[in-house]
Amino acid sequence: MARRRVRLALARQPARFIVPARRARVPGTAPLAAEAPRGSAVEVLRVALQLGLTSFGGPLAHLGYFERVYVRERRWLSAESYGALLSLCHVLPGPTSSQVGFLIGLQRAGWRGGLAAWAGFTLPSALLLYGAALAATRLQGRFALALLAGLKLVAVAVVAQAVWSMARRLCTDAATWLLAAAAAAALLWLGGSRAQLAVLAAAALVGALWCRPLAAGVAPAWRAQRAGWPALSVFALLLVGLALLAWLAPHSPVALAALFYDAGALVFGGGHVVLPLLRDALVPHGWISDDGFLGGYGLAQAMPGPLFAVAAYLGALALPAAAALGAAVALVCIFLPGLLLAVAAASLWQRLAHAARLRAALAGINAAVVGILAAALYDPLWTQGVHDGLDAAIAAGAFLVLQSRRGTPLAALTLCVGCSLLRALR
């Protein structure tokens, strides 16, 4: 009887509901998938580390892994938000897959989440390449030379495949094809990192006047709306400040930091395009030999994670007396400008995307990047790596492996190194 009275009393009370607080959403941006709750940096690190250990195949394959894990399996963001991040990062300088992963981690767990996403995805390959750099200084004999020759050949095949795929994707009309051809001719004639900067600047100007603008896309969902201008300011301050410090202290760790920061700030088109920028900055100035540079680049093809992690290898060889310091400086400085620009662009893109001239300039830059990479394919890759018809045949076979549906850089590496070692046995 008493229980019945209690139920009747409760029934007469007005209903009370606790309404969960909703996060404010910036107008004009796509929401995350079901407004996924924020996670922890440890959770982000665990997922990113799994990707960093298993993501073979280069930037495009990395983005496929990200879509499967972050969108379909974890549901940290919607397919629309992921597509918006892709379209944003594709037009920025820097490593596209690392920028996308960093922004997803930042969105999921704040700044610690962003750093955890970058560290988990990058450190496995960086540590492997750092160990390879330490071992490279001790390798000698004909088999070491054969290994180096095979690594050079796989670099030829990988860059040739990158030129082929990027040309089909970025050179879509007569104007962009002409820009790519002009950029390649200018680089082969002039050479040097300053010529590359001049070519990119000229391509941006020509593209703004004559190229078809890139698609604007949609603005990605973003919580850190106020981070744009501070990130852009830090990017510019480091770009100028490191250059001044490098002028005051040439061939020092600061100069090495400036060199890799400049390369990370200016490389449009992904990891393969960083090859000519880094080679022209490192080899002619005595930081590293041509053989060491091309060997490291070829070895990086067999590693999981981002191709920019080759900076750990190059930094260790550039400062042999302090290899760990050189690897850490090079690794951080080549990634930092791209990540800062990703944060700035994610905050400011909604305003900048409406500028048709800016998007046309980016189309011109993308076309010039194809030409720059094609010039690097000939010099130094072909001139340094292919010495006879058999070398050319091995490189061509590796290229066909990469073009096949199931071909991977690891398979191409196995082919080139295996054939080079067999030649050494003769």
C-alpha cells in the first residue's frame, strides 16, 4: 500500500530531464560523425602507433588506412568531414597524410591528441631509419655497394611512378602541361634550390592568371577556430628566424634545422617532391654525399609511415658526431611547418576558399611540382643510379611492379636490391 502511494506521488510531480550540453558548432562547417565524444591522447597514440607500424605503400595508401580506421572502424569523424580534411591538406605544402592524421588527433583529444597522432604514426619509421643510418656508416665492401646500387634503382622506379600518377592527376589541360614542361626545363637548365623557389613563384603567378581554379571543397569541422593566426605567425617567425640564425652559424645544428624547415615549408605534392629540395640543400653544401642521400631515400620506400621520416636518416648522416641530435632536429623541423600550416588553414580555409585566384595559383604550383619532380627523376636519380642497360631493365621492372594492382614499394625494393646483390656475386 505504501509503495502504491509513493508511485502516485511521483506520478503527480512534473517530469524533469537533464539535457546534455551541446558543443557550439561553427556555422557553415560539417559536423563530426554524431558529434563523436572527445577521447584521450593515450587512445589516439595507441591507434596512431598501430597505423605507423602497418601503413605501407606511400601517402595515398596511408589515406586509405586512415579512412578505414578513423572513419569506418572508430567513427571519430564522418566521411564528409574526412573528405573535407583531405581536400584541405591536398593543397597545402607538407606531408598530406601526416597533416590529416594530426588534425584528426587534434580534433579528437586537443593538442596532446594531435602530437600523439603525429608521434605514433611517425616514430616507428623514424627510429628504423635512424638505426639504418648508424649501420650505414659501418657497411663496406662490394655487397654494401651492391645494396646501395639497388636502393638507387628503387628510388628511380618510385619517383617515376610518382611523376606518372601526379601528372595524370594534376596536369589536366594545356596550361598545366605547359607549366610542368617549363618547370622541368628550367630546373634542368638552372638547377639549385633557389631556382626551385623561383619556378614555384613563377608558377603561382602564371597559374593565377591562366589556370583553371581548383575546386573549393567544403570547410572541415573545426573546434580550434582561434588557432589560425597564431599558428601562421609562428610558421612565419620560424621561417625567417631560423634563416637568420643559420646565416650567423653555418653548418651547425641550427643551420640544419633551417634547411629542413625550409624544405618542409615549400614542398607541394607530398613526400617524393621533397627529394630535389633536400638534395640541392644537403649535397652541394657538404652535409651528405650523393650516394648516402639516394641510398637513404631508397631505403625509406620499404618503411611504414610517412616518407618524410627519411629526415631522421639524413639528419643522422649530416651530423655524424651527434647523430641523435641531427636526426631529432631534422625530423621535427621537416614536419613542423606543414603541421602549423594545417592548423592555420583548417581555421581560416572557410574565408580563403572563396578566392578563385588563390585556387588558380595553387593549380599552377601543383603543375610546376610535376615538372620539378620530373627534373629530379633525370638528375640526380637517373644519372646517378642507372649506369647500363641492365640497370635500366631492373628499374623498369620495379616501375611495372609499382604500377600493378598489388605492387608495393617493398616488392620493388626486394626486386632491385635482390638483382643488385646477384650481380655482385658474378
